[in-house]
Amino acid sequence: MITLRGLTKRFGSTVAVDALTVDIAPGRVTGFLGPNGAGKSTTMRMILGLDRPTAGQALVGGRAYRELRRPLHEVGALLDARAIHPARSGRAHLRAMAHSNGIPTRRVDEVLDTVGLDGRAAAKPGRTLSLGMGQRLGIAGALLGDPPVLMFDEPVNGLDPDGVRWVRQLMRSLADEGRTIFVSSHLMSEMQLTADQLVVIGRGRLLADEPIGEVIARSTVAVRVRSPHPDGLAALAARLTAAGASVEAADRNELTVTGATADQVGDLAHELGVRLHELSAHAASLEQAFMELTADSVEYAGGPTGGGAR
Amino acid sequence: MSTSTRHGAVAAEWTKLSSVRSTWWTALAGLLVMAASAGQLAIYAANDNTNDDPTDDRGIVTVGSVLIDSVELTQYVVLALGLLAITAEFTSGTIRTTLQCTPSRGRVLLAKAAVAGAVTFALGLLLGGVGALVARPVLGEWGSAPAADTVGDIVAVATYLALIGVLALGLGAALRSAVLTLTVLLATLMIVPLSLQEPDIDVLNRIADVFPGVAGGHFLAGDTEPYPPLVGLLLLAGWAGAALLLGRAALRRRDA
């Protein structure tokens, strides 16, 4: 269980994380989503006691990270896969971590095995590790203390499709064991496949905290209309707009309608005698839902005072 | 805090230091610099001697004094061990992993100080032994090596180097950058005190005597003026302790 209470981080006049209050519950995968610079990594660093909150608190299992005696048994985290000494082998990196928390060194071989790094790869110096191998090593480090809470910052970055599928299964099985899994990603399609719950932030503010299905369901369903008669289509668009729907013309022969159901559009077309070649409803993907949720925060960043999107 | 957590942090730091090749290259470089420096100073000591009669004891140089003079140069290689133990963590980003494993900033720095101090002390003993072995034959008839005194000098050299190593570690934790730390160390150990001593004004000399390198030098030489050797040792230890406190404050205050 991760508890954030009014968690705030300011860097000078910039507010990176703005009064974030969220509970991240055990037994499920919670996706942490937001545009670049939304404050995801800063939030994770505050949970790990690396950055000091300006206000509020971040608790893990009810305690502040800096108070934990053997934190690797409480929280495992993958923050930055490239954070390994260029000359140190992956195995030595993990051995040092194990020593610091009184973890037996045979556990190092276990987690190396779990993440699929063989003896040869684990003996290579850090500078020669690929990003994918670095990710696997970072995940091995997170698993070292067999912790009930795991955090991953962009874990599938640099992994091949096999690796991506493996990470997906790993997070699923860790959540099924009752652990708290908190994973950030900019790959919204990835979240759709792995996350049960979504925490969405934009410009440091909480935008949504709800089951992934609701995020999608709440977002707009679009209706696509195609017709060989541009004039009829224009008349249809005028009627739909008058009825309060919003209409976008993709080209002369196609409309995208939101705010009306396919049934309503079909009835109206029949009434006007417009011949249709297509009438289809499109459920919004998580990607669209995400764009809608964060649209304001992104727009705001590009507003009159700002120097473009951050 | 349990002792095992403390031991764990020390074991982790030893694993980190010993698992990178640069540590061993630095130690080897220290040995070479010591051997070269001791050899050169011993040649100077033997050649500069204008006393015609080596048996009358005037002009005879102890091996220990050659060692002590050799430390002036060798220390810059040795302090790199203390320095890199922390600055390499900032450069590579592993400081975040280290603080994730051991959230107590004081504990991390103490563990690093214990390892850096022990390693530089052990290396100091080795350097002292090598320096003595090189200096003795070069000095020839102009040298002497009373066993007890030489061993005492070697232990003093090792103690000095260990404290300088810890000083470098603490400063590195506060300043983060290896180059910046080395610059500050060079200024503190050599440039500033030398500049102070240059005009030979009493009050400036006394200020220079408080600087870590000068204080350590008085300790090594066993000087009784301007203060007893023990005071020199305590001054140097005070600098090392202050640097650790500064480093801890910086680690606590700043975001990693």
C-alpha cells in the first residue's frame, strides 16, 4: 500500500507535483500515466525518500521511506536502468544491494535467473549492458528483497517484444500474489494491457484515479458516417450540430460525430434521405481517453504565458 | 539501529569499492608514485650530503623522513580512493540505488568512511613498506633505519593517508563533482597554506599551521613546535570529521 497525502514538490516557482492525494492498493497493477514532465518520476522519487516533498507526505505501508530499516524488504523499485557504475558488473551491483539489507547472496542468483540474465551477462561491466539488459538488472534489484510493494518507472523501455510480454506477465503475477504494483508508462496501449487501475496526472495534478474500464467508458464514443453525397452529408452535419452534437468533417464524404449515438445519426440520415456507405461507432481507446483527460493540462502549458509545451 | 544493518552497509560499500578496477589501478599508481618519489628523495639526500664522514652521524637521514616527504606527492593518488567512492555514485546515478538500500544518509557516509579509511590505511602501510624498501638501499651509508622508528613512521603515514582519504570522501559528498573536490583539496592541502607561509609573517604562519596538510605534516614529522604531534593529528582528524558532517548535511538536504 502506497499512501500519498497532499504530496507537493516545488522547484523554485515551478510546481512539479501539486497536492497529490492517492492510495495505491495492493493486489492490483496501478498504472501511473501522464504526459512528459507531469511529475511521475518526481512522485516516485519522493515515495523512495530521494526527493524531499515541499509539503505533504508519501508513505509506504504507513511509514515514511527514510524511516525504513531494511527498505528492500518493503519496497522494490526500478527507477533508471542506466544507473549502474560503468565498470561494475551487474552481479556485483546486486551483491552490494543484497549486503546492505542483509539479504543472502544466493538470492542474487535467484533474481538473476528470474529476470533471465545468465552468468555471462551478469559478469559484464555496466557500460556494456544494453538498455534492455539494464532494465532486467533493475527489475532484479527491485525483486531482491521480495518486497510487498514494487514500483517501476517505464519498465518496458528498450525491451524487445518478448521482454515486453515478460514484464507484463511478471507484473500480473506479482499483483496476483497480493503485492502493490505501481508502474509508470508513456505507452498507453501498454497500460491498457496490464493495469487494473489508472492514476492519471497532468502538470502535477491528479486528473483521474479509477478502474481502467471506467476511464475508457467515461470517454466519448465517436460515430463515423460516410456518404457518397457531400451535400446530403452537409445537411446531416447541420442538423446534428443543431441537435447539440459535435461534428468534424474528415473530408467531403466523411464525418466524425461525437455527442450522438449511431442510432440517432442513422435515424436522422434516413429522415433527410441521405444515402450512407458507413455508419459505425468507435469505442475510444485508452489513448484517446488519455488525450482527453490531459488535454487541458497540455493546452495550459502552451498558453499565452508559456513558451510552448513542456 | 542494529549492528547487522551497520555491517551490511559497510559490506555493501566494500563490495562496491572492490568490484571496480579503477580502485586497484589507483592503488598500483600509488605504489609507483611512492616508489619513484622515495627513490628520488633518497638520491637527493645522499647526493646533497656535504659531510665527508658518514660515521659522525651528522647528515645521516632516516628512511622514515624520506617516506614522510614522499607522502606529500603520493597523497594525491591515495585520496582519489576516498573521492571516487562518492563522486562516482553521483556521476553514474547509483547514489539513488545506494540511498534506496540505506535511506539514512549518515549511515551511508559512515559506512563509506569506514571502508575508505580502512582501505587507505592498509594501502598506506603497504606504501610505507615499499617506500622504505626503495629508500634504504639508495641512501646507502647516508641512511639509517632504526626498526621501531621506521615502523612508527610507516604507521603514522598510513594514519595520515586514511584521514586524508576520509577528508576527500566528506568533501566529495558535499561538492558532488570529482574535479571540484580535487581542486578544493589541492587548495586546502597545498596552495592556500603555502601562500600563507610565503611572506613568513608570524600570524599568517600560525593560520597555515591549522590547515589539514600542515597539521598532518607536523604530526608526521613529530614536531614539538608549534604544537605537539598529537595536536597535529587531532587537527587533521577534526578536518576529516568536519568534512563528513558537511557531506552528511548536503546528502540530507539535497534531492538525490
